Amino acid sequence: MTACRRLVWGACLGLGLGVALSGLSTAAGQDTRPRVLVTEVDGQITPVIANHLDAALDRAERRGDEAVVVTINTPGGLDTSMRKIVQRFLAARVPVVAYVSPQGARAASAGAIITFAAHVAAMAPGTAIGASTPVDLEGGDVERKVVNDAAAFAESIARLRGRNVEFAVDTVREGRSASADEAVEIGAVDLAARSVPELLDAVDGREVAPSGDGHRVVLRTSGADIDEYDMSLFRSIQQVLADPNIAFLFLSLGTLGIVYELASPGIGAGGVVGVIFILLALFSLSVLPVNAVGLLLLALAAALFIAELFAPGVGIAAGGGTAALMLSGVFLFRDTPGLDVSLAVVTPVAAVVGAAVIVAGRLVVRSGRTPSTTTGPGLFRGRVVTVRRAEGSRGQTFIEGAWWNVRSSGPSLADGDTARVIDVDGLDLVVEPESPPPTDQHPTGEP
């Protein structure tokens, strides 16, 4: 009996030990499963995008992720932000895979050079890469220097990553572009893939040198866990604001709000909304390349709009302000690929703002002609009063709990006459006699 019990206890102990070891093995297998961080660049290359990618790489480096996949769909953007991203890719301690995706996407201008800087460059079918020629309003020798600098930069990045140097230079000097198939064929990118999982399977086993010191690692990305790293809400709002069209719209609406606040003084919705829009626009101006001429034209537009309020006429000042506002939209931001103001936005916004300013000017004129009903000289204007203690063209009247001096603008006054107040001159009410009252009544409070 004792032997049987020992046999049973031994079997149970062995079963429990086997289950425990199996659990440990499974946990260990889960811990060693590769993980890949996937993030997205969709839109213009701005300081917001540069900060987002920097945060994504920091996260992947802290956790020891196998790789970072950056899906790219951009028309271009700021040169300074592009260079910051490239420098971060070159210094990354985790392999970076640039993936031009989804189908129909493009890595144009700054996006092309960012793609060249990744350890692995891939494209989805139906995508394009290239057209990296910088654009500058100044032209001439300055433009050639900018192009030469950008071409040298693209060449150095392509040579460092072993990509087609000639194509990289042509994207800058000639504005050359290539489809996904052509880019793979000429060695501008490494491969084509239809999806992120297919891309991870395709790059599995590829050797890269993420640290920049010559040390090479082998990518183990097949079947890896994918961690989607989305842009935070705050950064998403910043990216929306870092749009020249939004900046111009907010500047225009903010100016209009201030104009309407001046048209009807006080702490009103116009002033509050106007200040908010202008503050949001100032953030846009802080991250976008701004021309001084555009700012001066914007200031001129605001001055002309305000002038329309104080000297309203046939709308000449408002018309000049509208023209200045349209020109400010054209010249406010430097001509950067992917970061330009659309005339489809500038023209209607400027026209609406100009028309609204003309309306505000008319409101100012109308309010100046309307008697005040609360305070000031127009308080009693239009009131009918009864004259007392009349002597010639002067007398007194009891109104609103107080005695006032009255002065006729025409005929002499008689005690008991009714008159209409037409103006206030100091402490005298200027009246226009009407007709004597039917009865002789004394106001309450008469001594």
C-alpha cells in the first residue's frame, strides 16, 4: 500500500514538474520572439515629424526591438527637418526600414532622401520616389548653391548606404523620379513588398550595420510582433497646424476677429476668437519657413482693414487690404516642395475677409448714427419732456429722477409746453417744442 502511494505521488510530482517546465519554456519562447516597431510618415516633412520619428527610435532602442519600419507617404517638406531625420537614422542603434507605402504613395523631395538614409529601403507596388530638386524664391547663384549642396548630400547618403548614386544625384539636379519596379531594378531601393508582413519576411536574414561602427547584425523579422507607434494627439494637432494653408486661414480669421472687435468695442467673441486664431497661427509660423515680405504684406492688410472701420466709404481701404492679404498668402512662405499655399485657399479666404470688413465698416457707420439708449449724450435723445419754469428759450424739466436745464432750438418756451430732446449740450437738453399739453400737471418731486 505504501509503495502504491509513493508511486502515485511520484507520478503527480513528475506531471507537475513537466507542466511547470513547459510553461517556463513557453514564456521563454515568448520573451525571445522578435518585435518590430512600425510608425508612419504621412504628409509634409516638418519639425513635428522629425520629433515623432526621434521618439519612435528612442522607444525601439530602449526596448531592444529588432527593427523600426517607417512607412512613408510625403510630397516633401523642410530641408532642416529632413536633415535632422537623416542624422537620426544614421545614428540609430536599431535597424531602420523605410517603406514607401501604401500603393499610390510617394516619397518625393525630402522623402526620397530620407528613404535613401534608411538601412533598408523598400517600396510598395504603384509607388514612386524622387523629384528632390530644392526650390527657392531667390533664384540665381543662390539657387545653384542650394542645388549643389542638396545634390552632394544625396550623393553622400546614397554612397553610404550602397544605393544608386547617379539616381540620387539626378533626383536633385534633374528632378528625376522612378516607380517601384524601376527603383529596385537600378538599385535605388532594396526591394518591393506589398505589405508590412511581406516586407518583414523579405528582409529576414539581411545583414545591416545600425550602429555606424561597422558592426553588422542579422535581421530576424519573420513572424515578428508588430507594435504600431502612432503619433500622439498633441503631435497630430501640431502637424495639422504646420500647414501653410491652415496658417494662412488662421491668420486671416484672426485678423477678421480683431477687426470686428474694434468695430464693436468690448470683450466679445470676436476678440477672443481672433486672438486664439492668431496664437495658433504663430505656432505655424514658428515651424515654417517665412518670408519677411509676406509678413509686411499681412501687416499692411490688417492696417487697411482697420482703416476701413475708421473711415468707411466705398470700400477702397478694404479692397486694398484684400489685395494685400492675397499677396501675403503668395509670399508669406518660402516655396518649399510639399509646403506651399494653394491659390484655391488664398483667393476665397481673402475675398470673404474683405467683404466681411466692408460689412463691419457699415456697422460702425450705423452705430455712430444710432442714439445711445444706455449712456452718453444720446441717453435722452428722442424723449418727449414737459417744460417747467420757462423763461424765453430756456427752462427746466424733471426726467429720470432729476431736474435738467432745457434750451429751445427754435421758438420760446412756455411753462407746460411739451418738447422733444434732440441733443445734449453739457448739462443742457436741447429741445424742439411740440405743442402745449392738454392739462397742467406737475411732475413728482417739483419743489
